[in-house]
Amino acid sequence: MKHKRKFSSKQFVIKTATVGLLLNMLASPVSSAVLASEVQTPATTEAGTTGTGTAATNTAVAKIPSIESLGLNVSSAVLIEPTTGEVLLSYNADEALPPASMTKMMTEYLVTEAVNNGQLSWDQTVTIQENAAQQVGSRIFLAQGDQHTVKELYIAMAVGSANDATVALAELVSGSEQQFVTLMNETAQKMGMKTAYFINSTGLDRADMPSKYRPETDRETVMSAMDAAILAKYIVTEHPDFTEFTTIQSYKFRERDAKPMINYNWMLEANKDIANFKAYAYPGLDGLKTGHTTKAGNCFTGTAVRDGMRLISVVMGADSEAHRFTETKKVLDFGFNNFEIKQVVAAKSVIAGNETVPVQKGKNESVPVVTDAGVTFIVPKGTVNPAIETAVAVNDASTLVAPIANATAVGKVTYTYKIEGMEQAQQKTVNLITAEEAEKAGWFKLLMRAIGDFFGDLFTGIKDLF
């Protein structure tokens, strides 16, 4: 006697009962609020997906020369591109060394911040105090009680590296130089400077400070070449008008002064017509700060721009004024001759394999997506299609519920590019956004879709029973 197979599965019973419920629902009014409780689809997340939808073949390029081939005669050096943060050259770049007057870059940054936020104004009058008047080294011989504007003192600091003008500005910002030093060190930490430690606003050795105003600690100011480059990056990116001061070739501080102060930066492009400096003038160079003490040797943080690309170089411990500039030329030439900025991904790009993302309760079950911004990397000159790694991460599907406005961020795309022979990879993350509006479906369409999904699931379950 043949026995019919009984479907006693609990899953089958539940599904069959639900069929009746759904059929009853078809005969009675159903609110869209009830349908809003449908089962959510799992999150769609991908990581490590490679490709940008375009060919990623590398074109042969000239081999990047080694740092050793430059024959640098300095204690340390570094070269960075400020918008990407890419380090193009590093030679003892993380060693903490005395930076001399390159310290004044932090003072310049903080004074400019104070002007920009309204704490100070460029035409504000400053009365010189005792500490400033007693400064030694590079100075403009300010006397206690003298009065000058913030702008005049700032120019003296930026062009003539005047220690007295620098201290006067530091005291104006914070009340005393040591309170200003606290601000300097706090700002260095916020900027991510790992070795920088300041004891004054000028870069003078502790022994050269007025004894009454020396800090209690016996530490000295130190800063690595990398930290100097980081500081310079903040200046050029956050205060792009820095060139208003750093490109001044000479400045007569007082009418009675016999001679104007001359900018210590011999490499200014404008110096190409000055007999004493034209051998050092460098195309596109417009800053930033020199430094010299017996302990520090000769230092220079330089920045130049060519073909739309700005580079920042730092050399420390050169053995002469002239050599800090000839060594800087080697470093900058290394950057401009071998690298260029290239847009590797355009804005509104479609990611291969991730052209759409699923949307719940929408008229359509998915919505097309694109990147919200372009991506720019430093690449070796001549590279046509650099090999870029792409990682896509889509938001949890439970958050992707219609209606969704056009240009809504629904995920992230991270691009990574590594130049052969260089340690640090470049990386940038952009948003993945909807390319159009995802409209919400009506309740009847949602019901029909739910029924279709149900029966598809039911039949799959029945098939699995056999």
C-alpha cells in the first residue's frame, strides 16, 4: 500500500497559514503603515573590491632616482606635497633637531590665526615690553615703549627674522611669551607634530634668551624636518595669503633706518634679477622661513609651485647660508622633475560592480550610485593609468529605505595608490551617493512585491522538502 508523503514541516504549516492571511488582506483595506513592517533585506557591504571601471595598466615611466644620488649635505631633509600629504623624499626626517628661526613659522601661524578670528587686527598698535626689547640676534632694535602696528612687526618677523618683533607679537597674543609657548606646544600636538617642543617664540637657544624670561626647564627647542613640513603645510593650506609677507624682498621698518631689512630667503623667484641672489633664485618659490644658530647650523623651509603643484621642502643642518639653498634646490628639483599631481578618478564616477545599491520600499528595488568627488594623487611623471585599489563599503541596508533624496550618501569608497619604491601609500575616501531620487512605492505595489517574495520563498521551501 502506497503512503502519501505528509508535509508536517513546521515551516510549511506556517507558510500555508500565512497564505490565507495574505489572501484575506487582498479583500480588505490595508494601510501603508501596516506594510511598513515588511522584513528588511540584509546589509550589502563590500570591502577590497578592485577596479574603478577603467583600465588600470601602467605606462612605463622613468625610474625615480634614489635619495643617495642627490648627494645631500645636510643633517636631515624632507619633501612633501601639501594637499595629499604625500612624502616624496625623506632623509633623517624624523630626527628632532634645533630648528633655529624656523620656529617663527609657528608664531606666524598663530598670529595670523589671531587676526583671522578677530582677536587682533593688522593695524592694531603694539607697545613694546621689556622682554622684546632685550632680545639678541636678528632684530630691529626695538626699545621698551616703542609702538608699531601688528603688520609692521609681522613683516619684521617674516622678512628680517626679527626676534624682538616676534616676542612682541607673542606677548600680544597670550599676555606673556611663556603663555604663548604653551599655545605653541598645544598647537603642535593638534597638528600631529611628533617631535616638536618649543621653549620660546623665536628659536633662540635658552642661554641666549633674557635671563629674566627664560623658562624654568633646561630643555631646548627642537623640531624634526617632518614636523617643520607639517607646520608649513598648515600655513600654506589654511593661510594661502602667506605670500603677501614671505615674498617681500626688502622692507624699511622706520624712515630713519639707514638701510632696509633684506629677506633672508635668497631663493625667492623675484630675486632672479638681483645680482647677489640670482644664482639662487628658484622658479615658483615664494616662501617660507630660514633659520640659523650655531647649534642648528643653517636651515630652510622652502615652498614653490609649478604647473599647479606646490611642494614643501625642509633642509636642516647645512654648513653655510648658501648651502641651505643649494641643497633645497636639489630637493625641490627631485620633486618637480619626477612627480606630478594627477586626477585618477573623476567626480560622479560609477564603480564597476557597485553600479547600484538596494533600496527598501522604493518604486525601484535599487538606485544608481556614483562618487561625490574626484580623487587626486601624486604619481610619477608620465604615468597614464596608475593602478588604483578600490574598496567599497555600503551603508547598512536597514538605513536605505525610500524615499531617498538625490545625492544622499549611502556608503564610502576608499582609493589607495602606492608608488613603487616608496613606503607610504596614498589614500583618499569619498562618499558614494545616489545618482537620482529613490521614490517610495505605493502600498499596493509594496503588497504585491511582498506576496511575490513570499510565494517565491514558499516554493523554494517546498522544493527543499523533497
